[in-house]
Amino acid sequence: MDEDRVEFRAGRDTYGLARWVVGQVQEREQRADGPWIKVLPAYSASDEDAQWVRQDDVRGAAGPA
């Protein structure tokens, strides 16, 4: 996965369905338990909101960049 703009799983909605949020990749890291990606949510104005997520919980973002 080489995209800079991705969607990451950010919990579940009230119906129990996965909620996906668009974000910008900040860093990538290989750990003992697999690849992780640091993602800054698109709605955020601060780098402090970036969070590490497992690559399994990330997919390419749909739509125009």
C-alpha cells in the first residue's frame, strides 16, 4: 500500500458497521506484529490528532484527491 491518502477504520457506528475516516499518511513502520501506519484524519487541523493504525485497518481512499 503506497497511497498517501487513505481511509482507516475508526470504530463502529450505531448500527454496528465499520466507520471509515479519510486521512493522510504521516509515517509507516514495521513492527513485530506487522506493518503500522500513522494517519492524520482529514478533518484535523493539528498533527497532534495523528494516530497509529494497523495496516489491516487501512484501505485506499475512494474518490478524487
